[in-house]
Amino acid sequence: MAWSASKIFATFIEDSLENTAAYDLNTDAIKIALYNNTTAPDNTVATATRAYDTGVWATANEVYDGAEWPQTGQALAGVDLTVAAAVIKFDATDEVSDGTSATLANVYGCLIYDDAVGDSGICYNYFGGVQSV
Amino acid sequence: MTVPILAPAHREWYCPKCHKTDVTTDLHGGKPHTRFHTCPKLGFLTAPMLPVGTKGKLEAHEREDYVGRELVRLDANNRPIMNVVTTRDNGTDTTVYAPTATGRGDA
């Protein structure tokens, strides 16, 4: 099944609550990597297959462009975890290409992962259709 | 002793849609940056501006897929917008409004 929605990985929540992995979303190095439509995301996969370069998040499906948008993705700045009423929100500064002439084709979504904890996937975001630049 | 004061470089911007103009100083350490603004001609989306002297156009594109429970960006007309594409003489830029990834916990 192709991209259809944006989800948090269930095992990310489980591993956090069970202290299986020591995530710190306010201070860890969090990265964003782009993917094509060969990727078929699933938020119910096991921990081992939600990390960057595992399962559907293999580099074969990744979209990148040298230093403009490097392979393994770009680091998110301003990451912050906040709680308001019954909503827990994880946000970051809008991410912009590191260069001025990126060529990125057939981008359908992204993987947000914790570079400090085994490249462990946190969530994926579907861009709603094909994107390119 | 006389201390020279170095004025930071500044950039002028404009919006080809609503014609708003703005000026930024180079406080990004020389890194590329783009000025954004809330554009009334693009349904009040947060849209990029163009450097003065660069011809181009801005176009908002609706989401191509079913919205379902996705928390998407809506414009002033409640249309789900997936991106704003800037088309310049020498290339394009894309501003993607990524939906929010969600998880649900039932009590």
C-alpha cells in the first residue's frame, strides 16, 4: 500500500513508555529524510523496521541531492515537545534545503527519525501527492 | 579610537500575488533564506516571497489525495493545500505543507 496518511509509529510510543529506548525529543538530533512512492509506510511495524535505512525506509527509496538535501536527510532545528490540554505536540522549525539549487523529484513524504537513538523512526508525513523542485 | 560599524547586507523581497514588499537583513550567517508572508491572494497561506528583480509566479496546489483524518493545511476557503510552487525564470521552489502525523489513544 502506498502513501495515504501521516502517522506516529506505534512502537515509538511503546518503546518510550517502556524505557526500551532513551528518546529525548527536546535535545536529540532529529532528522528528516525524503522518500518516493515506492515506499509503503506502515505505522504498526516493529521497532527494527521503522529506523532509517531499514524496511521500507531503505536508502533505495530515499530522495536526496548531494549537499543540497543530503542522503540521510537534514537535521531539524528548534525541535520542541509541548503539552497543551490533551494534545502532546512535537514540532520543529520549518526545514529548508541546505543549498540553493536542490533537484528533488518524485517526493511523496518524509521520515522523521532520531539520529541519536539508532536512527529510530518517530513518524512519517505524507505530502498529499507528488512534490518536486 | 574610531570603531567602524558594519551594516549587515539587506535583501528586498516582493510577492507577485499580493505585491507586499519587505526587507530582511542577512542574519542567517550567509546561508540562503527566503522571506515568507501571509498572502491574502493565496487564501492567507504562509507563502514565500521573491527577491526584488526576480520574475516569477506563485501557485497554490490542492492536495491530490483523499484527506480522510489527515490534519492538513487549509486555506481561507477551506481547501486542503499541499504546496505553493514558486516558478522563476531559472527554476522552481516548492513550499510543502506537510500534514501533522498523529496517533490516537482511547481511554
